[in-house]
Amino acid sequence: MRTPIALALTALLTITGCATTPTKPTPPTLPLAAAPGFDDGHDATKLTIHKGNGFGTVTFDEMITDLSAADVILVGEMHGHTEALDFIATTFESLIERNPRLILSMEFYERDEQIALDDYLAGITDYAAFLKAAGRTESNNPIGHLRMIELAKQHNRTVIASNAPRRYTKLARTDGFEALRNLNDRQRALVEIPADLPTGSYADRFRDAMSGMAAHGGEEMINSFLRSQTVWDYTMAASIAEPIHTNNASVFHVVGHFHVDHNLVEGGSAMTDQIRYSIGDQRTIRSLVMHAANTDSVTPEDSGTASELSPGPAADYIVYFPVEEE
């Protein structure tokens, strides 16, 4: 038989039980700095913009006027560089206000994440649901990227999840292009399959950058990673070309600068070569890259005069960001 004291304690625990219930974490909200119109105190339009050929500089407005007439604008970023991403977002903001056909394309979203972007842009999901659906975290969701997505949302523009899912680029690396050809139709829709590895200075620069791995796995290891890289390039190129063909869109594509560097010369950028092949010479491509260097002028490498690995200018326009001296 339960005593009055035991009954009283049971009642007390029942009443106060909610006090021990874990509280739900507050859902993440869009960072203020990502909202269109936010003033971060930096005027990106005052940065020095070099002509890629080394013959002087242009103003921000002069660059925007040129880029606004292009069918494809390839923008090579430095991953995780806040100021460089701010400059890119400011460039996109200026262009989207001038060009009603302009849409955004991003290396950092894969084709199977397209529905997550579409739902968020359409207002079907909120920011917290978007982060969950797209697998975004602080480490892969920088403010500059968010700013561009929010600008596209504000102006009712498409954002293309342009890249191949990593599981398929890994499959190309480990099992070759033939393994991708054995995928079913639904899987094949998420990836473009190159016929072969690229040639030219792009492939040479990639092999040079990966040369330290030769001691661990030889030429085949380097070629295996080049297969992955080429799948990325071909998939992004096809993702960019499709809305140009179907909707006469202009595409602002943001990607790591290695994919864009030296794209003015055939063989300098596998991605750009594929875009040109798909959309034709009558369409206009412009490029802008962010590089880290303490310089007041275009470097010999970026002007295309340093070596055979870097023929032709790195891009139509180059913006340098200083490197901290040790």
C-alpha cells in the first residue's frame, strides 16, 4: 500500500516531469550577412581588376558591362576565401540586376541535390529544411555562396546543382569510365561520362600538381584522379549548356579556379572546351578568376608567358588577394 507521502511524491514528479524533458534545439536561420542588401562594410567594387592579358586594369562597372553581355560567365573562386567570395557575390548581384536571363550555377551542389535547391527557391521548404535536404554545414556553406542563392531567390532565378555526385566520381576513379556506362538510366542522368581523358595544358597542369603522388601509386594513380576531375568537368559543362539551349539563359557558374584557369586557349580548361563544343562559337564566354598573390600586376604565370603549362591568360579578368607574409 502506497503511503500518502509516496503518492504526493508521485504527483509532484508527474507535474514537474516536463522540467526534465530535453528542449529541442533552435532551428538554424539564415545568417544576416547572407541576406540581400546586407552591408558588411567592405566595398568589393573598389578592388583592382586586372585584364588577363596584362594590359592594364578595368573598373568594376567596365567589367560588369562586358560580363552582362556574355552567355556564360565562368568564375573561378578560392575555396573558403571570405573576401574573394564577397567579391564574386557582389559581381553576381550587379549582373542579375542587368540581365533578366541570368541564372546561377554552382560546382558545390550535385545534381541529386537539385530538388533541395528548387524547393527552397520556391518557398516550399524553409532554410533549416533546405540545409538538411542539401546536406549543408558551416564548412560547406559559406556566406558568399548563400548570398548568391538568396539573390537568385529574390529575383526568381534558377540555381543549377551542376556537379556529379561524388559517389560517381569515385566510381570513375576506382573502376574507370566503363563502370559509369553500366549505370541505369536514372543514375546516368546524374553524371556525364567522358569518352577519354583530356589532353593539353589542363591535363599537364593537373599531372604536375599531382606529381607528388607518383611515388605512392605511379602514373595510374594520377590518371585515376584525373578521371574523377574530368567527370566533374564534363558534368558541369553539360549542366551549364542545357539551360542555354532550352531557355536561352545566361549562366553565371561559380567553381574552383583550377577548372577555369587558362580557359581562353583550347586545351587550357577541359570544362570550358566542353562548354564551347556544346554551345558553339557564336555564344560568348567570359571568365573571371580569384588568385592569391602579393602583386600590383598580372604575374607571368597568369599572363601565360611563364611556361608551356600555362599558355594564354588565366582569364579575361583576374583579381588578386594578398598572401600574409610569414
